[in-house]
Amino acid sequence: MRKSNETIEQHAIDFLHQYNAEDNIPVPIEQIVELALGITIVPIKELLRQHHVDGFLSHDCQTIYIDEDNYMSQANRARFTLAHEVGHLFMHKHIIENIKTLDAWKAHILGAGTGRAIYETEANIFAGCVLMPAAKVLDAYQEAQKKVIISFKELKLPIPEHNKIVPYVASEIARLFDVSDQAAEIRLRNIVKSMF
């Protein structure tokens, strides 16, 4: 049974209180992984192309394997992958400890062949919550929203509703939190939906 979004958000809040108490933005996830958690990050050439995974956590939870191209040249994606794997560590460790091969990882965590990837969904939500803490995102959204409203007023256009402003501000939010536009837009939509 899938954890509720509220439960996952609380896991992320607890994680940030412990590992990012200074409220640094962007969240220094790579330093947290390596220095605070003591997890080794190992880039693997063509992991995504050959195995169709961006990264995975070893069964002893001591290593995160990540696609080398993403790690070296797509910082936003790599940051999300690291936060995602930390989500597995904090929410699914009891399952991961019993997974010994990449094929078993795909079957259990990715739900290969079942069309269900409950653990992946949970880890994605956790990553979004960790990299984009709700209160910080809401503050940034409200600042960006003011700019959008001013622009619409200057153009004499009707001001869009809150949920319609999200695409206009996602890029700005993404840059602030060092995530992809897509990750920022998904997180913004969830926060705006729950706030307004």
C-alpha cells in the first residue's frame, strides 16, 4: 500500500531537519549523501542506456550507483536521482537490503512487468519534497507570482488563477532550487493545489 503524500512529506521534513538544519537552498544533497550519510556515489557508464535506470541503491545501502552521463553533465537530474535514492534508503531500506541484483531491483522497486512502481512513486515524491521544501517553495512562488501578475497587468491581460500561473514561474523556481523545470512544475502544482 502506497504511503500518503503527507507521510512522505513528513519523512522529507524529518530528513531535512537532521541533515540540512541550516536550511541551505539549493539543498546540498550530494554533500549530505557522501559526508553526512557516508554513502559512496559511483558513476556507471551507460547505466541508463543499457539498463533503463538512472541510479540505484546497493543492497547494503552504502553505495548509490548513478548513470555517469547524468552525473557528469546533467546536474539537476543527478541531484534528483541522489535525493530519490535517499528516499529509498529512508522509506524502503527493509526491502532494499534483500535485493542483490539489478534485475531484482527492477522487479521489486520498479515493479517491472506489473505496471506498478509504488516505491518509485514514493521516492520521487520524497526527492521533490527534499530538494524543494514546501515553505521555501511557497515563498519563492509568491515572489514569482507577483512578477507574473505585474506582467499580465502591463499587457492588460486577465490575471490567471493560481494553478494557471505555475507554468510561468516553474523555470525561475527550478533555477533557485537547482532542479529541472519539470520537477519544479510538479512540486509547484502539488503545493499550489494544497494551499489555494
